[in-house]
Amino acid sequence: HELRTPLTSLRSELEVALRDKKLTIPEAKKLLESNLEEVVNLQSLSDGLLSLAKQQSTAQKSFIEVSLLDCVEEALKKIAPMAEKKHISIVQKTEDSEVHGDKHALTELLIILLDNAIKYSPSKSSVTLRVTKTAKWAVIEVRDHGIGINKADMPHIFDSFYRADTARTHIDSSGYGLGLSIAKKIVEDHGGSITARSKNGTTFTVKLPLN
């Protein structure tokens, strides 16, 4: 279904345009813009599906000692343009912790959570990234000051392709609900847990076992 919908839209628009002998250049340009939007959506979907498949096939095969501080620094570099575009500051409060895991996957986990926080935050606000540790766990918290998540949607936010019919959905209609599903898979592969709470914004909390 998720593939069929944008493909059907692309095909229909192109077939109608090709039959229209009076198609003007401005109309053709508008059509191409619409088609490009659908292609971007399909690329986002395929990237998400590939990432999810990769996680399912490589879990625990390449685990090494990983510094979460290194993952944080790499994730922040990749997420910086998105934050700058919305004039969102990222408040970083990190304590270095080492876990046994896949550095690429843990970096992707942070990118997903930060991307999610920025996406649903108002412009000129802030997102807090906190990494602390207890006796047994490295604890990652990503908090935003956005619109939050409805209580009815909370049990489903980590389900693949789940998109709540709320204001969160309308902020970015190109999403396919794969990001948090991938995040959960990464966390579970590392023997950890991920939870969310929504009050005055949303906070995602990840617990990973320390070495």
C-alpha cells in the first residue's frame, strides 16, 4: 500500500498530462514539481525499508566497544542543517559512556530521535539531548517542546507505518512512520529499552546496558 499510493499518483498524473495536447509550460512545470515530491517520498520510504532490513540482518554481528559521545558528535553534525533551517538550538548535556554495540546503528538511533524532535518542534525553540549513566545503564534522553503526542496514539508510535491522524501528521505528510520503528529495533538489538512520554512536549528515553 505504501508503495502503491505514490506510484499510482505518479502514473495517473503523467498519463493525464501526456493525453493533454494543450498542456502549457507552466502546467508541465507544476506537474514535474508534484512528481518530484512523490519521488522524494518514495526515496524516503525505500531508505527506511533498507535501513530496517539492514538492522534485522546485521543485529549483533559487528558489535564493538562504542563511545556514545562519538555517536552524539556524529549525529549532531548530520542533523545541524535541519536544526539551523528552523532556528532550533540543540542543548547538549552529555556524559561519555561506553556500550557494546554497532556505532553506525547507534548514531542512526540518535539521528532518528533528533530528527523527530526537530520536525515536531516550533521554530526558534530548543531540543535537549542528554546522555547520563547509572550503575548499569547508559541513558539517552531527547526532549522537545513541540505539540506532543495524543494518549491514544502513544501505544502505537513504534509500529511500522503508523502515522497518527493528528497535527503531528500534518506537519510533515511525507513521513512513512518507519523512523521510530527502526529506532526501537536498534535499541532492542542492543539489549535496551525505549520509552516516550508527552507532557509540555515529548521526551524519548533510551536505556542501553553499560559494558
